[in-house]
Amino acid sequence: MSNLVIGIIVVVGIVLVVAIILVVIGLRNPAYQNNRILQERLEEISVSGEILTLEKIELSLPFSERVIYPIARRLGEIAVKFTPQNALQNTARKLELAGSPAKLDPTMLMALQFISFVFFGGLLFLVFSVARVNWPLGLVILIVLIFSIMGFFFPQLMLSSAINRRQKNIRKAMPDALDLLTICVEAGLGFDAAMSKVSEKWQTELSLAFARAIREIQLGKLRREALRTMADRIGIAEMTSFVAAVIQSEQLGVSLAKVLRIQSDQMRIRRRQLAEEEAHKVPIKMLIPMGLLIFPSLMIVLLTPAALRLVHSALGGMFK
């Protein structure tokens, strides 16, 4: 391979690395921080009496909002044209279950998958080119293709991890939140006001879900529809059971405080059962590091002195 081709590959690899870093930096900035920066900038302009123009407002936005997001969105729009509608719906559903991390949408996720595909494949091809590995060309292409496919599914794996982490946090927070709901309802507050108190008390995924449901109710959506939508956005059986109990108590005229107390006790029992289940999995999970890391080290430490004694003994002389 000529030096010119190697130089081109190096330049392409550097560009891909810089693009990935910029996308990650841009996606790590939550939307509310960007809005806060823009609001502070607008306040400074209003105090100074400077005349606002569209160009100045756009330049006051962060670099990620002006450059990174539009480029990534454009790449995502190109990828969406070749993606089945069912896959887009599944992606939108997963993003909803994950709580829309970094305000991602299916288009942005498709762009990340495309960039990750090119980055993983280009990086590995660059390594093979610089290292001058004497492997058959077909094998090199196969390995690069495998790593490219792994890179394509890497954002999906991260999204699944975000879904599991969010659902786990909500399961942990539900018993305490239901206790507070029960106290507020028994004190005379309505269910909507009690949910608002819970959303004001903590800054968790569950409180954010409650706050979103309250906003939907205030905008005119029926309470039962808002609660069912909230349960669908979270996607765990505990929340579905809680919402069904609340709706049923409202329809049948059962005491809501009593229903909430029963649900709270059930959630606490369920959380303890999940903790016990995770504790029972620990010995099995420990077998892999023990078998691969601890046991070989122990065998080396314990058997090496004995092996050295055998080599220097009369028994060891028989094998010379």
C-alpha cells in the first residue's frame, strides 16, 4: 500500500474521530442547559439595550446547536429514507422508554448509528493499514465488516442500557413516592395536587414522569388517559398495575388513600423481592471472574514453588 493511500486513510480516520467527539460533546449537553445559556444571553442583550437580529440570536446558541445537531440530523434524514417504518416506530418507542436521553429523536439516533458504523470500520481498517498486517485481504475485509456492524448496533445497545437503568430507578423510587402520595391524599389534597407534590419533592425519573402527566392533565387531557400514557412511556408492570388501580378506584368510588397504601405495600414487597433476586445472582456472576482471573493466579502462586522443587530434585533429573 502506497504512502499516499496511507496518508488519505489517516486523514479520514482523524476526521471521523473529531466528528465522533463533537457529536458526543454536543449530545452530552442537555436541552435545558442550552436554553439556560440562550436565556442568559438574551437577558444580557436586553440589559445592554443591543438591537436583536436573527443572526445575533443564532450566533448566541451553543456550537452544538448551530453545527453539530444540524449535520447529525441531516445524516439521520438520509438514513431514515432507507429505513422501514416499523424500525423507526420501534426506535421511537425505545427512545420514549429511555426518557428521550439528550433529547434524541429517531433521526438523530440513525445518524449516530451511521457515524458509529463508519467510525468502527474506518478505525480498524486504519489500524490494519498502519500496522501492515500480512493477513489475506478477504480476512481483513471480513473483520472490518464485523466491527462495522458492531459499531452500527452500539448506539442501540447504549439505548437499551438507558432503558434498563431508567426502569430500575423508577422501581426503586415507586414505594417512597407512593408513601408520599398516600400522605398527601390523606391530608386532604386531590390526586393531581399530590402528584405535583411528589414531582416537586424529588428530581427523579418518576417525578419527571409525574410532572409530565400533570402538565397533560392541565392542558385538557383526561386523567385516566394521561395516566395510561405515563404507564406506556415507562413500560414496567408495577406502574401499569398502579395506574389500573387508581383508575379503577376512581370509577368505582373506592377510597383512593386505601388503594395507594395497598399499592405502596405491594411495591415495597416487590422491591425487596427484586433485591433478593439480584443477591442470589451474585454467586453465579462471580464464577466467571473467579475462574478466569483468581483461580489461575492462585494456581501459579501455589504450584510454582512445588514445580521448581521438582525440577531441581532427582525426579526432575529423569526428564533431562
